[in-house]
Amino acid sequence: MAQLNLPDTLHTILIVSAAEHAALARMLARLELGVQVVNRGDSALAAIADDGVALVLLDVALAGSARLELLPRLAHAAPGRALPVLVMSAAPSEEERERALQAGAAGYLRLPCAPEEIVEKIQIELTVRHAWPDLPRGELPDVATLEVNYHTLLAGSPDAILLFDAVRGTPIDVNRNAERLFGRTSAELMRLRLADLCPPAQPDGTPSREAIDALLHKVLGGEVRVFPMTFQHSSGRAVDCEIRLVMLEQHGMRLLHMRLVDVTGQRLAEALRTGQNALLEMVARGAPLTETLNRLLLLMEAQAPGVVCTIQLLDEDGKTVRPGAAPSLPPEYLQALDGIAVGPRAGSCGTAMFLREPVIAADIARDPLWEGYRELALRHGLRACWAVPILGDASTVLGSFAIYYRDARMPRTEDERLVDVAVHLAGIAIERTRREAELARHRGHLEELVLARTAELRHAKEQAEQASASLAAALDNLRLTQDELVRRDKLAALGALVAGVAHELNTPIGNSLTVASTMSEHLATLKSRLHAGLRRADLEQYLEAAGEADGVIVRNLTRAGRLIASFKQVAVDTASSQRRRFRLDEFIAELVLPLLAATPQPRPKVRQQIAPDLVMDSYPGPLGQALSALFENAVVHGLAGRDDGTVTIAAHGLDDGAIALSVSDDGAGIAPEHVARVYDPFFTTRPGAGAAGLGLHITHNIVTGVLGGRIALDSTPGLGATFTLTLPAVAP
């Protein structure tokens, strides 16, 4: 950024705004300009009165009403001179811009705007304002009337700069870099309009005159930013530029300060990067080699206009040249070279592959390497060639890449970078194709091996199927045998159940039958004596015997009824059970009270250790029946004969959502030889003391059936027994 050549008394930029401008102040400091910021109109007028202010940046929000009253007061507040005021607007419009210019503004900035763009606008405005002499309004200055500092600014800039008359559309001053950029003298440039320096159309197809008109409309509207534009060198070569136009109001004239930066190299580099990525994508997805190589050569030719590129391949025999790609040459060119042998005099490409090093033929018409192929090359307009071998590794040559020129010459320095890129990408593509071909050969061999192995496996499969058939037959026989064993076990269990039922019912029914038979005999005797004369003693004797018999029959039939009720409980009936949600702690508390009340003295202590908030969706009736049987088993068998026993009912939740519910006692425990049989029907260690040995059998059926859980026993003789029920919180 060039330093400004201002009068010593003018060194401050006054910013009238309520916003922060720290970045702008730092950039202005590099120009040796100070910054003063105020946020009121009277403060701004007072600052100008102190002198030293070179330019004012005014936020339109602080400029007064729609008439912008503060603007003309600021412009004429400096003694003896007109102070330039640049208006900034966060809500810009064309109407507001016109009002600002009419009120005396030197420029109109549309916000948001980068600080460097504002600084450039300030720099140009101050340089131009202090470069021109005071001319009559409307008179056009020429280069001769410019002060030395502005012309020096243009001449010393590293970029191409032109100063245009916006009305006439022609330059009034240009620097040396602009002459180099366009390949024209300053006198030639002074006669041309901006559109005359462009090709007929821009790269997007828009006519250049329309693009220029649109650009000028934006700039004249106060827009300050970088615009892309394609110009044309006097040789016809396209020149891609980024231009920045700043509109200046000076002596009633509109001048355009235009700075151009040649970005042709950047565009080519960007195109090269994009092309490289596209080529690597083609290689990755397995595009045909010829298509990939053609795309590569066209990319290289676009980077260096006027050259022709070819790629030739070396056969896997390491001796023979094969066609590769040459999209800008007729097909017969590569076909004519197909099959030639590489060697020390095989043109540039064949020799480069033979020597494994670059070969340059500056003039094909005279180079001895082209003796056998000279006519072919000259017929296609090829006069010079630079060939580079394409290497897969240090010992493998894949082919050659060549750049042809239409005139006799040595390679250009800038072509070296393109050759490196082309050789690298071509090597990747060719190597990938060769690896795929090798994989295809291996795949074919593998398919042969797979077919042979498949035949072996098919034979083994047939043998396995035969063995499987034999096993299936054996399995069917085993299944039949198993079914027969299950049937026999069921019959045996049924027989045991029937035998148990018969044994248990035999005693009460037999006793009742004996008493009934005896009473029948007493009745017959009574009837016979009735005809002979019944004595009072005989009647009393009969009534006494009948009373005794009645008591015996009632007791035995009552016992038989209880036994039959127990037998019915062996098969748990879920259909009659009511399912509901209930809290387990409340359910256990309600169950314990009637259990204790029905237990004869001495009653055991009952401890409840139920975790709170355990909720079950299950069958409370069968669950209560199972717990009652376990409680009765603990009292009758575990705590028999003790008056200080304790029964503990505990429950807690498990990690899988199930509930562990246990009933334990501190009694005699269960002998190890009896543990495996406790759930068998009619098994009891105290005949006549319990419910015929069916209590634990019924409990097992309830837990594993309707409740969907499992039951486990843990017992140590002398230390008591614990039955643990593992139940799902939601019954099946």
C-alpha cells in the first residue's frame, strides 16, 4: 500500500459513526493517518473546526433526516476548502445514493464493505483530490496536468492500472504494467474503450459489451469489490483478470480508477488441480485406459496452448511400441508407429523408452533419431519433440510421454512442470490397468481352481448326503425310541400317581366301609329283635354304636375330601386364576397374617425382607398358594418340635428385570439324599403330618407353569432350608 503525499496539516480521518472501526484504524495507521471517531453531529463539526481533518466517513444514520442536513455542513466546515465526505450506508439504495451526491458527498459506500476496500477508496480519493490543480468545472485534465504524486502512484504500482473517463469510456492515464498486460502502447490504449480490450464474449457466453455495461452500472452505483473479467492480449491470447473499479467524483467529472491483476496462471493452476482430481477419480473407478489418457493429454494441451501431446505404451515384452493416446493427432499417426522396436535411433519416444531418460529433438527435420520417421512427423506438422519415459519402478518402463511443437525449438521452462504431472498421472493409470489385467489372469486361473475344487466338494457333498440320510434314519429310530420311553415314563408316573391316590384314599374309605358294614349288622340284629320285643337296653346299645360309627365315618370322609382337594391342586388351573398388577410387599404382608393365624402354637417368628417398589403383573392366587405351601413345609418339617424358629420371606429385583422371592427357615434342613425327591408327588419324610407329600409338588407346578419361573432349593442339615423362586415381573 503506497504512502500518501498530503499537506502536513491534513493527517486525520474523521469517522462519524456509532459502530466500531478498530481494523480500519489499524490499516489507516500504515498510511500514517490518524483516526478520530465521534458519534454525534455537533462533535463532528467541532472536530473539523480544529483543522487537520483530511476526509470524513459519515454513517448515513447520523446524517440527519432524509435530506441529510449534516452532510453539506461537514463538507463546508473546513476553513477555505471543500472537505471530502464519503457516506456509508448499511441499507443502501439508488435513491439514497443520489440524495447523498446531491448533498455534496464525494462518494457512497455500500455496507458491509471490507476495511481494505474502504482504505483503498480513501487512498484514491485523497490522492486524486491533492493531485489535480483547481480546473474549471467540467474541463477534462490530461496526463500533463496531473501532479507528479498521482502519476507516480500509477507508475509504481505492481498491478496494471488505468484511469478512465466514465463518460467518454476511454483511458486518460495508464501505467507501464497495463501496457505489458495488453501488449499495447499507452497511445494505443488511450484510443480504445474498455470493451475493445476484451474478446467478443466472456467465458460464460455473455457478450463482453454487456458484461462491461453491467460492471459499470454496479461501480457507478457505489459498489466496491473485485470483479472477474477476461481481456485479450494484442496477440489474441486470453488474459483472465480480477479487476477493482472505484468511481471518483472530481471537478464535476466521474473518473474510474481501475486496477487489474492477471490471474491467468492461477486459473490454469486451478484447472490443473481440478483435472488431476478428475483423472484420479477416473483411475479409481476403473475407466478405460484410452479414455483416461486422452483426458490427460487434453488437460496438458489446455495448459500450454499450441503444443500437441502423445502417449505411447511399451509392450510387456519390453521391446515393442504400442499405441497409447494422441487426441489432437489423426489415428494413423500412432498406428504407423505400432509395433516398432525401441532402440537408440527409434525417434524421441522409442529412444527415451530404450535409454530410460528424456530425449529432446529440437528439429525433427535434422535430428538423426528421426531418420526413419521424419516424413511421418513432418507430414503432420510436427517440428520438435520432447519425450520422457514413463516408469513403473526403477526397472520397469511403461511407455513414454511426448510434447510436440509446431516449430523447431527447445522445450519451454514452464513445460517441465506439466511433463512431471503428466508422467506421474500416466504412470498411475497404466500401472493400474496392468495390475487389473494381471488380476484378470489370476482370476481366470482362480476360476479354474474353483471349478476343480467345486467338483471335489460336490463329490464330498454327495457322500455327506448319503451319510446324512443314514443319520436321519438313525435319528428317526432314536426319536421313536425316545417317544416310547417318554410314553412309558408318563405311564409309570401315572401309575405312581394312581397308586398314591389309591393308597391315600384306601384308609379313610376302608375305615368308613368297615364301620358301615358293622352298623348294617347291628341294624339287622335290631330289626330281628323288634318283632320279638325290643328292650330299651338294646335300643340304647344300638344308638351308642351308631353314634360312634357316625363319628368315624364323618372323620374319614372328611379326610378323604381333603385328600381329593389336594389331588386336584396337582394340575394348576390357570383359566380360573385372576391376573392383576400388585405390589409384592403389600401382597406378602396381607398373606402372612392368615398364615400365622392358622398355625398352631408354638408359632414361629416371621421376618419380611421385601424390597420396596417391586411391582408384579401376575397371578396372586397361585403365588399365594405356592408361598403358603412353602410356609407350611417350613413349619411342619423344618421347625417341628421347636418354639423359637424363624421363617424369613425375602424378595429383591434382579438385573434382568426378574424378581427373586425366597422362603427360608432356620430349622433342621433337608438331608442330601432327599433333595432330589422333594418335588415328587406323595414324597414325605413325615407321613400323616403334612398334606400327603403333595405340597412341594404343587408348588413346583405353580412356579414353573402359571407363574413362568423356576424354583431352587438350598439346604444344609441343621442350618435350615431356603426355597428361592425366580419369577418374571410380568407373567407369561
